[in-house]
Amino acid sequence: MVSVQARRAAVAFATTRGVSQRRACTLLDVARSALGYCSRLAVKDAPAIKRMAELSLQYPRYGYRRIAIFLRRDGHEMSFGRAHRLWQESRLQLPKKRGRKRIAGGRPRPNAPNGPNQVWSYDFVFDWCANGQKLKCLTVSDEWTKEGLAIEVDGRIRSPRVIEVLSRLVSERGAPRFLRSDNGPEFVSRALLKWIVDQGIETALIDPGKPWQNGTTESFNGKFRDECLSLEWFRSRPEAKVLIETWRRHFNEVRPHSSLGYMTPNEFVASITTNAAPVNATERTAAVRGASALRSVAQPLGHGQTQKAEQAAYSN
């Protein structure tokens, strides 16, 4: 019981137990004139704390730094230091993750990109629906811009489906210089390797047993599982496709990325395209696809709405 606030609270408790106010103040070393003091800082912090609590419920896996970016977008004056103080006072700390054994640093990543659309990395993530259907998700990301280029969801995805997804991305964005992946059977099939050669793309297969060489995809997949798969309840595979595509757009358009100076991937791409200085987070507003708007949650699909929902998810 060191702080003044704690001692004032102790005086209030003592008076409810029959101790006079004068006696309680003397015992606890509190000035009687300070009993009616109301902290101005608490009044100033109240709106920010309320909004921080709302954002922490909306994004339960975000830490105080990303929440601070959202508060800046909403117009609050928020440094990382102040955000950390309010975060601790509100007891909103995330549960600590179990530590991992990590490889020694200083080893260069093979074929590291130095610009957008140079290295794409892709991998598979697995999950299940509430009705028992298996989900196999093909994730494709740009290692330089951190964009989630595509997340293909189905029960089975073989090499022809992988070629279909990559062909669509190449037609929309142009071919990358390298494609990085592990040595899974879908990624080393003859059909896929032939398509890669025909497109003039080089492969950057990681060494067996060394997933850290595909660190960008491992990081993207970890965020995908932590912020989407572990939080959503997929009642069916069509609903999972819609919700996962919604999360991918949110990742590209709303979610601040620490390695990009807390810009979104889309903002980072725009700053490269226009050759402009990166936009300060305090100057951005909620106009960027609703900076802290609630993510839409798909409603149960009727029998005749399943195909329309899938087409809407992919056409956008």
C-alpha cells in the first residue's frame, strides 16, 4: 500500500468499519484535504481506455502497439509509452506464448527480395469445420510487401489447383522472379514445375527440415491461425471461405504491420508506387476501409445462397 490512491481507498474502507476519518487519515498518513481529490489524468484517459477495451475485444490477439495505431486513427493522441501504461492499467495483457528454440541469427535468407513482386512464398494450413469437414488452405504472400495475395480454401488441393491459383495471380499482378516453398508433393510435382518453367519463374525450394528459410510464409500462417482460424467458428466449408477471404482483406487493408512501420500492406504498396514518403500513422484516418470497423461475420447460408457467396468472395 504505497501509492496515494491506495491509501485514500484504505481510508474510505476504514471509515466504513467505524474508524473516524481523522483517525484513519492519521494512521495511513493521508491529508484530509486530499480525500476529495479527483485525478485529471484519469478523466483524460477514460475515453482512450474505453476505446482500447473495445478494440481489445474486437481484436483479442493484438498487442498494445497495434491497438495504439487504431487509437491514433480514431483521433486519440497516443504514443506507444502511453498506450503501454493504459494497457497495463486496464489489465489487457495477452497471455505469453511458450518460448521456442530459435536458430542463431546472422544467416542470410536465400534469394531475399529487394522489391515488390520479386519473391512469392506459398504453403498449406489445415483446419476443421464444426460439421467435421476438413479445410485445406493454400496461402500465397509477397515477401517484400507482406501482402496476403490469396488464400484458397477447399477440402483437397492438388497441384492442378495450385497452378490455377498461381495463374490467376500472375495474370493480375505479373509473374514474380522466385517462388519459395517447401518440398511438399503439391509443390514439386512435374505439372507445377513445368508450368513454372514455362512462365520463366525460378524456384527457391527450402532445405528439408529448415522452415525458417520460408519465414515470411510461416509468419503469415501463424497470424492467419492466431487471428482467424483460432477465433472463428466455421459451420461449413462455404462459410469458412467467406470468413477467411474477409480476414485476408482485413490483413491487407486495415491491420498495421510492424515491419512496414505500422502501415498496412496496401498503404506500403501505395507509398512505393507513388514514390512518396511513408505516411505517418497519426495522419491516417479511419477512411482506410474503416480503420477500426467491425469485421463482418457471415450469416448461415441458405441452400440457394452458397454458390453466390463463394462467387462474391472470389470475384472481389
